[in-house]
Amino acid sequence: MTMQPRTIEAATRVNGLDMAAAFATIDAIKQNPQLAQFRFRARNHWIDGGENRSTIRDFYGAGREDDSRSEDFVFTNGEPPVLLGNNEGANPVEFLLHALAGCVTTTLVLHAAARGIAIRSISSELEGDIDLHGLLALDDAVAPGYREIRIRMAVEAECSPGELDELMAFAQAHSPVCNSVCRPVPVVIERAR
Amino acid sequence: MTMQPRTIEAATRVNGLDMAAAFATIDAIKQNPQLAQFRFRARNHWIDGGENRSTIRDFYGAGREDDSRSEDFVFTNGEPPVLLGNNEGANPVEFLLHALAGCVTTTLVLHAAARGIAIRSISSELEGDIDLHGLLALDDAVAPGYREIRIRMAVEAECSPGELDELMAFAQAHSPVCNSVCRPVPVVIERAR
């Protein structure tokens, strides 16, 4: 199912999203598929121990370099004492849960809006299991990453329980972060010389 | 290769990490493998449109609930105008790049320290490609997530270029976030009723 306005009236603000703009974007992409190509970026530098900091600002999308951000977003990774840090920030695997929660939520809100379904509230609790034998290279049979991530999501929406179940499954299948976690994504590391 | 102190002298602070504590942790895990089991958590709630907010604080690890954090970490996802938002925060796929950068960096710093290699600096630039045909469900053949992520990393370390290449490959292979992106991780979404 692709995003199509079900009625003319649907092309207004739904769930805080300007659906007229959304459908205009979709029409533009159908005319010129190249507009759908986005390239996101981050820069990071090490501070000390388990502390490092990223800046995020520019990206490419919709056929141009974006210039909408007047300041950098800055985020600090840290580690708790049990992982040799001083809680300088959340740690990277926790930031991954934040990214996943946000992406599934936004994807759900977007596709609900496309169907004309008003969302009243969404809250979610995530947990994921990691066995440090992997990170520490103590057992090559143990994957260093998450074994599984569980999301328990409470949604209040103006639709039937069946529609909501279908919408949640649709959001899971179409969320970029969820798809990047569920599916193997090639990561290429090059050393700058 | 597992983490082993190469010399007694290595069991001190290296790259900002207390390696005596690190090797004590490893010894404890070897005695009781259950101590390596960690469970990380995040809670998120939708605000409006593409804006939502996560809180991160508690986790389980090393055989107990951690209580080292006196305050929540709070992070806001947003979207740029071209993606129907107001730049309320970085967006989820950008937070994923931040998590990935930080995790590869920390894993590199840790395993360098375990080998007694002093790191002077690390900086990295990440970029990843996303085709919106996936998110928007305009083409089922297009994956919604990243097609590929590239990390260009500059490292100054007290080792040979060959050792550094090997160390970077080792960090990539053992980074929990990198492994969670490279490898398919099951994500289970349950609706709270």
C-alpha cells in the first residue's frame, strides 16, 4: 500500500504533519525519483576514555544540500562506571534504542496521517540484550551487538484495534532505523591517511 | 584474540580507561559468565508530528540494576522542514550515525588500551544513504533503511600503520552498534493493551 490521500479533506494537517506538503513531496518524487535520495552525515571526535562527541547539521536530500539548520546538534557518548566511564552521556547502544524508538514512532505517525487516522498518544518502552563476551572478544561465538530488541508500545488512536495492529506492523516494516537494525546494512570503514 | 594484559605495566590507565578495572571485570566474567549479560533500556513518548522524546537512565548489567545515574538522559528526535518537521532535534537516522560513530570509537580505544597502544586522537566522518521510496512505501523493492554507511576515520596512535589497520578492523568487528547494524537483529514490537 502506498501513501495516497483517501479524500481531498485528508490533505490537511494530521497528527501535527502538513499532509498537503507530504503529498506534494510524494508527487514530486513520482515525477523525479532522484528527489528521494538522501544522504545523512555525522562527525565525531574522541575526548577521552569512553567519552566522544558528535556534531550533526548538514545533509543532502530532495535534490539539494539542506540549509535549514542554523546550529549544530551536539551529542555526547559516555559510559557508566561499570563500563569504565563517568556517565559523561548515554552510551552508544542506548542512543541506538533512542533512534529506534523515535523512528518507529515517527513512521507510525506519518502513515497514520496518510490514512487519515488521528493519533492521540504514543509511548514506548524498549529493552535490548547484550552479552559482553562479544565486545570483549572473550567468545567469538557471541555476537557483540544486540541479541534482540523489544519495543512495548502503547498507542491511542482513532481507529479499530485491528487497524492499529496493521498500522504498527506497517510502521515496523517501513521505519528506516528499524529496517537498518533488522536487515544487515554494510558499514565501510576507511582510514583517513 | 581475547583481551589479556601484555605486561603488568599495561594494567594501569591507558587512553583514559582504568585497565586494572577492565582486566578485573574480564577475570570476574571468566569466573561467572552471567556477569556479562546486560540489558539496556529507553522510554519514549510522542510529542507532535515528527517530534518525540526519549529518557534513558536505568540498565541491568554485571549482575545488578545499575544505580550510578542520578538524572535521566533526555534526547529529542525531530525532523527538518523537508521531512515535515521544524528541526526540533536531530532525526532518528542521524542519531543512529551518532551511536555508530561513538561505538566504533570507544571499541577502538578499549582494545587499543588492552594492547597497550596509546591513542592520541580519533575523529570520524560518517555518511549514509537512504532512498525515501522505502519509508514512503512507494516501492517495495527499496529497503527503508540505510543502503550503506561509510565511516572515514582519522586515528593518531603510537603504533605502526599495519597495527592500526588491524586494530580498526578489530574495532569494527567487535563494536556492539556496528554489529547491530551489520547483522540482522530481531526487533519485536508488542502493543501494550
